[in-house]
Amino acid sequence: MIELGILFGVLVAAALVLLFVLLRRNNSRTENVDGILIEQARRIQVQSDHATWRAGTVDGHLPTRRDHYRP
């Protein structure tokens, strides 16, 4: 019985720590020009990577209607 109390105590403590961390982050965005330029460059790079490495480009063919997994 003591073990269950310790287990639930640890789980509650972990949940409280996670809640504190998520609330403390405040979801702030970058406010200076350098940060905005870095975010813009990374977003453009991600778009380029998605176009380069999608399944049709890598395999040399486009997915057919039988492909059940299409992201």
C-alpha cells in the first residue's frame, strides 16, 4: 500500500512539474529582427526539404490510389 502511495505521489509530482514548465514558457515569439530572419530562413529550408525528400522524389514514382499511407 505504501508503494502505491509513493507511485501516485511521484506521478502527481511529475504532472505538476510538467504543468509548471508549460505555463512558464508563455509561448512567446521572437521579437527582434535577427530572430525573425532566422525563423524565416529555417521555414524556407524546411519547405525545400519537404519538396526534396517526399516519397515521389525519392522513389522516382508518385503514390498510387492503392497506397494507404499518404502523408
